Amino acid sequence: MRIVFFGTPEFALPSLEILLQRPEFEVVGVVCQPDRPQGRGQKILPPVTKVLAASQGIPVWQPTRLRRDEAVLAALEALAADVFVVVAYGQILPLRVLQMPKLGCVNVHGSLLPAYRGAAPIQWAIANGETETGITTMLMDEGMDTGAMLLKASVPIGPEQTGLELTMQLAQLGAELLVETLLKLEKGELIPMPQEGSRASYAPLLKKHDFHLDWSRPAQALHNQIRAFSPQCFTGWQGQRIKIIRSGSPQHHPAPPELPKGQPGEVVGLAKGEGVYVATGEGSLLIQRAQLPGKKEQSTWDWVNGGRLGVGMRFEALPMEPD
């Protein structure tokens, strides 16, 4: 099976790796996003899929706008692929591309469609308190994750599982489901199932305001936000913008009943060796790890031992920056 692979971030890597390992498949090209600044130093780096493809001598294309890049479109047509595989590519494929491969374009999506269509399904499932998610493979159409479904696989979401942890778990699951999907598709053993649009929900692209912690929200909602978007959530502390990296599930780390209610954002109690309890709009939340500007993340209990954090101190809202 001749395959062109479209994918850019770490989530796409296991799928590309498994296609390269299996003798049934021949990856004849890889399409990914352009090299971009990454990390604290904002160094220009290539996507991981490009690095892997180049190491195997596979042609790579990185169009800024695929639908407008005639040279890339012509090159893709000339490959005469059986299928295009799309895993977190980052651009919507135009109709011309969707119609190129013989068997269509197969997408690996990180949710149980039609729930959480869109750019950030894994993070939003956690942020919204879901207890289950999974992978759906589908035949792509011109819509945003609206194509007919092929196969599904589900997994539970742990109460303290972070977005990064779940992403890597689903990346592996997606790779395995992709192989099953392609083999069955080639044999004509799959019946594409249309999605029920009335049951659809959406997972929009993440923006800065999604990471801002509003301590007037309930403890459980804040915990879900912190673990979904880790390590990006932030708050104010002594005039600084700090990141809150990890919190404890209110069910597994309940605040002692004798703790005062406190004002939202106020440190109302200590958990020896674990961190600090912070008052919220509903209950108190155990904050376990945080990061000061320009520093490495550390346990909030270490802050307590260092005399920099204690009962009565307060995390505060910050002025919102434009996205």
C-alpha cells in the first residue's frame, strides 16, 4: 500500500513509525508544517516527523499553505498513492487533495467522534471532566472532522492524568488502530459510518486565556484545567506570573475538614511533603508543583520549607493579555 503521510507534532510520530516498520506499507512521502521556533530559546527546529522521514530517505514537503502550493500539489498527484494518512497535520486538506488517493484520506483523531471535533480534543476532554475518550479513524471530507467513521478504540481518563500523558497514550493507541484500519480498508472489510451531527461537540484551538486560573471557580474545575493544559496554566503571586504545573484531585486529596474557607486564591492549609491547599470558589485544591519565572518547576512544599510560601499568602488573578 503506497502511503503519503501528513503529520507534524509528537502525536503523529508513533503512527509514522509503525507505518515504516510494517512490510505491508510503503511511505512514499511526508507532508508536515514548516520549521518553526520552539522551546524557551525559540530556536527554529524541524517537526519530528520531518526528522524521521529524512533519516529514512523519504521525500518531505512543508508547504505554508498546501491548497495554494501548486508545486507540492503536483508532486502529490504524481506519487499515485493508495491512501493519504493524516495525523495532526495542522491544515485542512482541500478537495483536490482529498480526491487524489485511490482509497481516500484516513484521519487518526484523538476523540470518540462526533465528540470533540477540532484542534485540541485531548486537552478539552480533560478540561471538561470527561472520564473516557479514545481514538477514531475516519475517511476525511471537506469539513472539520466530519467524515464517516471507520474504527474506534476507547480508554478511561485517570483522575490525575495530564494532557501530555493522555496525548502520548492516545498516540500509541492511534498508531495501532491505524494499522488495523488500513488493512481492513484495503480488503473492503469496513463500512464507513456517518457521524450524527446533532451529537457533535468541539475542541477549539487553545489560546492564552484558556490557561489563566480563576480561583473563584470550583476546585474540581481548576484541577481539570491544570492537568489538561499542563504545564501552561498560570496565576499571579507576589507580583509575578507563575505557572501551576500540577494539582491533586479533590477526590483523592480532599482538604481536611478543619481548614478555613478562605478567599479564592488564598493558601489555607499545608499538606506535609505534598504541597499547599488553596481556597477556591468551591472547596480547596491541593497545589503540588509550580514554576517561578526563569526557574525550574518545583514542589510547592519546597517553597514552604524555604519560607517563600505559607498560610495566608494568596495567588491572584492577572490582567488578561490578548491572544
